[in-house]
Amino acid sequence: MPEGDTVHHAARQLDAGLSRQVLTKSDFRIPSLATKDLTGATVTETVSRGKHLLTRFDNGVTLHTHLKMEGHWAVHPVGSRWRRPAHTARVVLRTPTTEAVGFSVVMDLVRTEKEDELVGHLGPDLLGPDWDPDLALANLRARPDAPIGDALLEQRNLAGVGNVYKSELCFLGRVDPLTPVAAVPDLPLIVEKAKRLLEANKDRVTRITTADSRRGQQLWVYGRRGPCLRCGTRISKADQGPTGQERPTYWCPRCQPRLGG
């Protein structure tokens, strides 16, 4: 699942490429929207909300998209060659100068005033104007027995942390991802690091959490198969999360002790 910084970057690309332009074509390639046509509508803006994208039009309609695991928005000049298979395209938005193609995205159309029905349940957005660290902390602490790794992924607590940042934040907080929230020694530090890391990476092509841009050194634990960059202990990997929603989790057994259980 994409991280909040990836979605934020996609929103900025869509906003820069489409906003204040009139659609000359819209093509929705899923059965539920196949008859919808936004041709003639002006794109007013695209914003991100956690891992959700909201593209708004002057006719009071919003296109809501989610990247899920494989989704991607490509924004390019009209006539450019697509770099992904055409059969994976779910929506095409075209203006006189720009074409935006949503590949493998999940989407729906809603009235703009009803956006909250889709995203109103989300916690404060790490990259949004509503960011509130105190509310994020309160949300996390509301379920003290939840493993911190699961709690960070729960978008109702704070919006924007994905599987990469979950592992990296637990490492930086020096806790095993299965440690209950109530036993985390410095929960405010983890929330502060979440904000800082997403802000630092929102404009980067390559995500970096270690301050080292060399290949293989950018992340502390996520995706690592060898020794811990800090202590040399071999990194562990296991699936974590509710049944059917498990995600690979990485941690250092020495640097990240399991506390409180």
C-alpha cells in the first residue's frame, strides 16, 4: 500500500497538470462509471487526504481515487506513449495540453459536498492542513493494547503511514512492532518522527529515512535482508496485521526489544 508521501506527490502532479483546465475527454473504464462523462468540466484542484486523492471539478463533482497496492497516476503531455499496459488503465482525463491516466486505481464519483462520507473517518493527515499531533496521540492511546505496528497503519489514528514507515518508525522508536501502544516508552517521539519523515520525503524520488542516500543505505530496516545498520544484528521479518490484511514487517531484534508483553 502506498505511503502518504507518494499520494501527496501524485496529488501535486495532478494538480499541476490539470487544474484550471477544461476537460476535452473523460474515459471511465469500470462498469459502474462507464456512462459518466465529465467533458467540458473545469478541473479546480486535486488534493490528497491520507492515502486518498480527490480531484474536484467546477460542476460540483469529485473524482475520488485510491492507489491500493498497484495503482499509479501518470500525468504527461497529450500524445505521449503510455508506459503501462492499456488494459490496466481505469480512467483517462484529457485537457488540450495534458493527459492523466489512472492505472489500476480504485475510484468513484461523488458530489463534492459529500466527500466526508469517503474520507471523514480519517485521522489527522501527516501532510495536510489538519495535522494535529495531540489528536494523533489521543487516537493511538485510545486502544492501548493494540500493537504499535498495527496502530500506526490504522488510518483512523493518523493518516499517511504505510508499511515502509511503520517499520522505520518502530525502529526509530526502538520498539518491536508487536509492542502494545501503552508500553511504548516515547509515543510522542514516534508521532514527531512520522511527521518529519513524510515532510522530508514528499519531494524526493527515493525515500530516505537514514539521511544516507547511497543505494542500500536509505532505509534502516524495511526490505533489508542483512545486518542492522546500527548494531549488525540480522534483521528479522514477519507478517503482521489482522488475518487477510497481513503486511511484511521488518525489525532489529537487538535494537527493538518487545515491551509490555
